Amino acid sequence: SQTIHQWPATLVQPVGSPLSLECTVEGTSNPNLYWYRQAAGRGLQLLFYSVGIGQISSEVPQNLSASRPQDRQFILSSKKLLLSDSGFYLCAWRAGQGARETQYFGPGTRLLVL
Amino acid sequence: AQSVSQHNHHVILSEAASLELGCNYSYGGTVNLFWYVQYPGQHLQLLLKYFSGDPLVKGIKGFEAEFIKSKFSFNLRKPSVQWSDTAEYFCAVIPSGSARQLTFGSGTQLTVLP
């Protein structure tokens, strides 16, 4: 069965420091992968998605970037964190094809920027 | 662009009460619809989904949702809630087309009092 992992689970970082969040998927090949952010009291906002190695689409302009160095690895990064980057970051992978696709989520990383 | 509205931000019920959480979306084409649940301290889980066919969809833990196309709605229901249903509930929509972007509502926090 497919599983999705995120690391770390919790992170506290100072403003201006770099960031690297990792997402890995097991049990599937060439999945579509997604990064979402869930800010307190708000819904999930799609940040990036990737349909394959090296292919990244950005949904909103921001301080973050994403990379897909391997088929089942998706990285969320920042060179200099802002206070507004605090939030809960969720990685997801897509199961199914076309009209029957479903996204499944990882456990998330809670990021607090101080 | 499509949007998803969950008008109830926080719902408080007593155990055994009936639940209905509203979800409306704005998109004129064919859509796939989802409800996700996030229990305290846990990751986002798929509760149920609608792709086509019977507009009344049954999910896990006794939840169901009804797709009413004319009202652009996909309300979540449960006849009798339990304390363990305390969680945040998210409605999500994805157009059955080329966009392939899952759009989430802002979420409804359900608190069930014992």
C-alpha cells in the first residue's frame, strides 16, 4: 500500500533562516505530488504541484520554492524565512487517473517562524 | 476561478445530535467532490468522495454527503454524532477537467460535547 512521509513533524526557525521540508512517497511510482499550507483558522492553500522529476508548478507567488529531485521525493524550501511563513505544511499525492483522482495527505509539518 | 464555501466556521453539538455541515462551490462544469477530516493531532484523512452516479455518498464512520447539482452543494451529514467526531472538516472540489487543482473550503471545526 502507499504511504506518505513528511519530515520533520515540527520545526521552529528564526526569521531569515533557511528551510527545507521533505516529503517522500512509498508504494507508487511517478505520482503527482502537492504542497499545501494550512494557516491557522483558514483552509488549505495549494502552493506547488509536480507531475514528475524536475517539473514544478507554482500556484501562488511567495517566499518558498519546491523541487522534485527524485520520483518519490518532493522538497519545500526557502532561503530566508518570513514570519508569515508560519503554518502547517501538508504534502499530498494523487491516486487514480483523470476523473477519478483522489489526493491523500501526509502527516504534515508544523512550522513556527519566530 | 472556482471557490468553495463552508459557512459554518465552528459548530458545537451534544452527543447524539444530528449534524449537517454546509459546503457550496462555484464552478459551472462537472466536479469531483470530497470531504476530508482532521482529528486533533492527526493528519488529514479522506472521509468520502463523489465522482458520479448516486448523489448520496456514504463514507466512513457513519458519515454521508449529498450532491445537489442545482444548488452547487455537497453537504455532510451524520444522524447521531459522537464525542470522537470532534475534528475539523474540510470540503474540497476539483474540476473534472484539465486544471486538476483541488480547492479547499476554509474548514468547519466541530466540537461534540459529551
